Amino acid sequence: MAEIVPLADAVSELVRDGDTVAMEGFTHLIPFAAGHEIIRQRRRDLTLVRMTPDVIYDQLIGAGCARKLVFSWGGNPGVGSLHRFRDAVQNSWPVPLEIEEHSHAGMANRYVAGAAGLPFAVLRGYTGTDLAEQTETIKPITCPFTGEVLTAVPALRPDVAVVHAQRADRDGNVQMWGITGVQKEAVLASSRSLVTVEEVVDTLEPLPGAVVLPSWVVTKVSVAPNGAHPSYAQGYSVRDNEYYQAWDAISRDRDSFQRWLDESVFATAASA
């Protein structure tokens, strides 16, 4: 059964230097509060996994938390580039960053394989691309039944999955709704998991299309109101578009980024 603990305690216990960490959420329910606590606790040498690394991973990379990024698209959505990501790749600042690039379909299927306990996934999605020439974890495989040449990608099995959701009950069952990505698959594929939530309630009321993560697949739950900001949590908050626009200027310059880090992360405390 999942244990409900303060966010700082959850990160301290679950996220360790050198871990492979998947922080998922597609446009919606992005776990910013947990990401900031990882920065605050100065975790290092992480392999960061995410289908669409955006501002939260720009912040983690700029803070020196990452040594590798496994992803399928990266950018500041609706604005432009991730400047801390670019600086790490091009100039090794603050530390060198290794990258492993896949397609969206490849990443999603890798999570599904990990969640199912399979060693790899098979798909057609890389046909006609040159990603196999750039990425060692993309290999051709021949179907034993038809002879068709397909593509295999290894299962993703992160050490820790971190996601945000709207609510959990007091037993640690988690409920999320709205636009969801691969949060469920990431949690099921990982050895440990942390879910931040807007609130803890006595009973999870049924909602059309809601995803429920049962308490037995979740390691820790932490209450983090507005924990997805500047992304949004349907029913609780709206997307802060001005934050994404402001981030472009903040992140372009190392000094302005460092000031943001000192003032907005290190000088603040995690939610209880």
C-alpha cells in the first residue's frame, strides 16, 4: 500500500544519485513540484526519461542533475528551444549531457513493454527514418511468422517514476483525469514511484475516463497543491502561459538562470 508522506521525505527516500528517473505528464499534470524538490536536494548523475522533455527538464538539466536524457521531443511548448538543454549538449554546461533519441511511438512502446515485464517492444514506427543509425537502442528484428523486418526497442524500466495527479484517497489509491499520457505505464514499469496530488480525499468518486492507479503499484503519495504549475491540473488549475514565455528569457543566460534557481527553488520549501 502506498504511504502518504511529505514531498521532501518522498524524494529523499525514492530518488538517488545515478537513478533512472521518468517524470511524465503530457501538457497536463507535469510534476513540477517534485522536479524542483529533486533540484533542491541536489541529486546528481540522473538519467532523465520523458517522452516530451520541456521546461521541467530544462530546469533539472541546468541545475546539473542530469548526465543523460532519453526522449522523443524536446522544447518549450509554444515558445521555442530549451536553452539549458542546448547549452548542456553544445557546451557541456553545467555538466556534459548524453542524449538517446526515439520517436513518440518508440518511447510509448518501451514503457508498455516495461509495464508488461517484456524485454523489448516491436513496432513499424522507425521505418523510413534514420534514427536507427543514431541510436544504439533501435534494432531491426525479423518477424518469425511473416518475415517482415520490423524494429525492436528495449523495455524502459526506470528506477523511479514521478507523476502528478488530481487526488488520492487515504489508502494511497490515485485518480487522474483529463489529458493523460503514459503516467500509468511509467509507474507500472518502474521499481519505485512517487505521485504528487492536489489533495487527499476520503473517497475517490467515479469520473468518466479517469485513470486509477491502485495503491499497491504506488510507493509514495505526497500532497502538493498546484504541484503541476506552470502546467495545469484539470479541475484544479489552468496553464500559466506567461511562465512559459518568461522562461525563454530566464533560461537563455546562465546568470539569469542561476538567479532563478537561487530565488525560486533553493530559497523555497517543498509542500508538506
